[in-house]
Amino acid sequence: MILSKVLEEAGSLEPSDVKTKRPPAAATAAAMSNKLISEMGLPASIANVFAARNGFSRCYCGLLPLPQDALSLPEFDLVALLGLDLDQVRSAVARISEIACPPCRTALSLLEDRARSACHLPTCLRGLDDALCGGIPFGALTELVGPSGIGKTQFCLKLALLAALPTCYGGLNGRIIYMDTESKFISSRLIEIGKSSFPHIFQSEGMAQEMAGRIVVLRPSSLSEFTESLQQIKLMILQHDVKLLIVDSMAAILLGENERSTTVQKQHSWRWPLSFLKSLAEFSQIPIVVTNQVRSQNNDEVFHYSFQAQKNDTGKTSERLESHLTAALGIQWAHAVTIRLIFEAHSGQRFIKVSKSPTSPAVAFPFVVESSGISLLSHDGLEVMGAEICTIHCQGHNILDQGTKSYSRIQC
């Protein structure tokens, strides 16, 4: 596999540093639900039908790669889609349900699993780490949402460095897979952040090269390439001690594909990557961080997304985006992530806001972007209440990096 070869060429960690990870019971159940339908022991004649559909689904022309995709459709829809009779469909659905359904568990076993896997990747932003009970959680999907240029990629670069650092310096001493879908990853900026944040570490000869060598950057140009990489990543995480997966950005890869898809395909094209990332986080027990853009809701726009607007040279670009913006991947995606951090700007400052978290109150922290990356101006979070929890402000922030000033209220 290409990714396996890249990780091997990146060099090996010391044998004592590499530990075999055994996923908890909940992760094993997640792995079963993420198994392809065609691999679930169905009769050969029916399995071949699903296998054909799965082959198409890699390019998102088919609709049924995973158990939840088949189980969420009415029986008669499956009959029409697969060309099987009703009895065959019912038999297949029963078999899929039997294998994919996780076993019953007690509250005690869930608590014990949680205690064993309750780890976090510190962000080195003390106020934010305190709010998140230690940092970015392992085994969960964390989303960063906000307009272009506000600091999401800077945040991701710092996280990548923190995960690569040796454990004696507070890092995870592992490899990082960084999926750069918009070509925003800049190696020199990564090294600058490292030297400014950890001068006592990076002054050691060869340390900058060693840390950079642990970060594998992938640049998928299509949704099919992206999904193929995800399949490889699942195998590589355990074999090569990967400690962090970053996707910057999900919006660019998913929405770019949707422009070339039919309406029916758009409905289903997000199911597989969304489901896969969630189950991958639970199975591997590593933090997974994804970024999300914002978009205009006007139907008469030539473009709808802020990253697309950067390519447009019309004078009315900023005026179009001011009308009304929303998180690009919509409400279904918002419900799927465990943690949502909103990056916004108002009152002459930028803020990181904890908009969604099962353990943290809604609080916001003012920040600046410096040579060392993102730094908080205050570690005391500002309490956020009501509709403000899900509202993104963009006052005086240059969304398009074109020197414009705008004010938008972006409703998630």
C-alpha cells in the first residue's frame, strides 16, 4: 500500500516507544459496524450484489457500503435498488443486523471502558484544556468550524507538533497523518511554530527534522482518493503507531464532490466518510480533528463556500458573503461530531468558542495568532448562553484575505 510505504520511509520509532494497542470492547463493536456488507457472510449470490454496489460506492455512485446504509432504507427501496426479491432482502437485513448490532452492555462496563480510555491531547492553551477536561479527547471526533483565514489550520499545525513530541516533553511520541485537502500545509510554518513554542527542544540538532518526519501529509484531490486513504489509514494506525489524524478540511473534499453529483448521490455521499471517521476514532482510540468551512445560504450565488470565493475575482465577493452564512457541512454533520470548536471574530478580537461538548460548558476564549501559533489572551473563559452558543460572529474579520471588512452572523 502506498500509505504503508510512506510511513515506513518516514523512519521507525524506537522499539520501546511503540506499544501494541488493544481496543476496548466498545471499539470492537464499532469495528464490526464498520465492516463492509459484502464481508458479512451473506449467501454468495446476495453478497456479490452488495460487493458490486460497494465497488461503485468508492466513487459514490452506489449507496450501500456499510450496514447502517442498508438498515436505514425501507425494504422496498432495497428491493428496487438491489434487484432482489423481498424475501432475499429480509434475510439479508436480518443477517446484517445480527452481525452489526453491538451486544448489550452494563453501565459498569461502559464506565470501566471510559476510565481506561479517558485520555486527551493537550493543546497547550490552558483555559481551553481546562474547559475540555484535558484537551482534545481520544476516541472522539473534534470539529473546528469557522471562516477561512481565522486560524483553524494554525491550530491543526500546533496539534500535529504536540502529538509528535516525545512523551518526556508532554507529547504523544507518535506519527501523525495530516490530510491536507486545500494545500494549506506549509512545512516552514510548522517548523516556525515548533521553534517559537519549544525553543529548548528544537535547539537540539536534528530535532526539527525528526519531528517533521513524523508527520505524513496526504493531499487527496477527490472523494474517491479520500475514501481510499481512509481505508489504508485504518490498517496503518495500529501498525505504525499513528497518534493523531487531522483532516483539513472536510468541507472542501465533500462539497467539491457534491457539485459533480446528482441529488440522490448527495444525500448518501457523506454517510460513509462520516460513519467511518466516527468508528475509526472509537476503534483506534486516537483523537481525530476535522475542519469545517462556512458557506452562503443564498440560492442565487455563483458560489456558496468561502474557500470557493477565494478563486473568484469579482468586486462583489465580500458583499455576497455578508448576507447569511452557515457551517458548510450542515446540521447532520454537526450532530455527528463529539466536540465542536467555533472560531469567530467580533469586538476587534478573535475567539475560540466551545460550542458543543459532552463535558464542558459553552465558553469562549479570545486569542491571537503569533509565530508560536495560537495563543489565548485570557485563560478565563467567557460564558456563552442561549443562541450565542451556536452563532458564529465574523465582525471585522477578513474572510477572503482581501482586506475587506464585513459583519456576518453565521447560524450553525
